[in-house]
Amino acid sequence: MRLIPVVLLLLSACSDQSLKSINASPSVEIVSHEDGSQALEGYVVSLRGRASDPDHPVTDLFGVWRVEGEEVCAAQAADELGGLACDVVFSEGESIVTLEVTDPKAATGSDIVELVVIPTEAPTASILSPVDGQRGYSDTKLRFEGLIQDAEETPDQLIATWESDIDGVLDLDTTADPSGLMLAFTTLSEGEHALTLTVEDSSGRTGRDAVLITVGPPNSAPSCAITAPIDGDVIVLGDGVQLVGQVDDVDIGPDALTVTWSSDRDGALGGSVPDSSGRVSLNAEAQRRHPPAQPSGRG
């Protein structure tokens, strides 16, 4: 009879020993990238991971993403499948990514990958038209032609903007063809305009080009007059004749005018280049008796 208490005590001791348990650490895997995967500098990179735990529901797990040891996404609960996500913009020199997961009992697990961060370039913008120093008129549309390009993105992924320091951001079509060419037309107000074409890529880098142009008042017709020969002069058939005229333009002056001479009988006689005073001349041959030739000036 005395042996019974002893046996009961031994059984009780065995039962206490079997109740002890161990909390396992979560399992963690970065599934979006592996060692050596590439990431473009300055662009958003989507990191994705997966966690599991034999002792707790995955939704009770919390994960933290770090790059080079610095937290880049705050602690977040895993989704129903154990998924954890983080969008990161990498700078040059950053490459080590860590995902650390903690369960409700503070046990942790982690995974690490080392990426290759590729340096990127800013986009470029070139203004092809109008050109620096060009003159225009407030009532005449100007041709706006630009070229945008980027080493990492196609032209349709870039954002281009035309801007004037007088008229502000211009409402122009900035749709580019596959080569990056853009073409649009619009008028500008009178004044000296600093025109800027700016292009931005998805990483926020920008490129720009600028020109300085002058826009005058509404265009006025040029003036012209024949000073020699005078009305009524008679010229001998076959003789040379010196045609002399005077041209001007109140908007741009005579230097920028294109001058041509013509006869109502002989047709086009030739062209002249005005000097700074607006004087033009042309040596012509009298083919037959006819009224004096008429010059025309085009601004």
C-alpha cells in the first residue's frame, strides 16, 4: 500500500515535463528579387516578400523592410497569404535589402538579397524651332518643334512642357513620335520671350533647353518703289537697263526682305538683296518695248 503514492508522484512529474513547448521563428523569403537582380537608380522598385509561421496565423506576423540597414517601409502586417510589400527608390551605392518578420511572441526571421543598382541618366530636350534670335509677330503662329529623349524610357513615357517667361506655360500638344520629335503651333504676345522646353522622366530627373526670341506687333506689309527708270522712260531694245528701287518694312527693316523684279511681258527678271538703307538694284536687258518692271517686296 505504501508504493501507490510514490507511483502517483512519478506520473505527475512526467506529466509536467510534457507540457513544455518551444515558439518557432517565422520563415521569411524575398520573392521579388534574388542576389544580383538589377534595379534602376532613381526609379521605383517594388519589393515583395512572403512569411509563414508554424505557431501563429500569418496575419499576426509583422514585417519591416530595410535598405542598407535603414528602415524604408514601416512595420506592416502580412496579408492572408503571408505577403509583404514595399516600394523603394534606390540611390547609387545602395544595394542590401533586408526583410525582417516578427511573430506575436517576438521571435524573428529575416531574408537578405543584394541588388545591382544601375546608374541612370537625365532626359534631354532640344528646341529645333523657333531658333535663338528669331523674330515673329503677335498675329502670326510660330512653329514650336522640339526633340526629347531618354536613355531609360521611350518618348511617350516622358513629360514635356513649353513655357514662356511672359505668357507662362503654353497650351501646346507635346505628343512625341517614336524618335522624340514634337510639333505644334501657337501665337505669342508682344515682347522678348525666353522660351524653355523642359522634359521629365519617371524618376523625376529633368532636362531643358531655352531660346530667346522677339515677338513684334501684328505684321505690316513692306513698302517698295522704283526709282529708276522713271515712269515713261524709253529703252532701246537690247540695251542694258539698271533697275533701281527702294524697299522697307516697319517691323523688321529692309535687311530681312526678299526682293524680286518682274515684268508683265517678260515675266520674272531676277532678285535683289537690299542694303541697310533699303536700296535694291538689278541689271536687266530690254527685250522689247514695255512698261517699266515692277519690284515686289515680301517680309
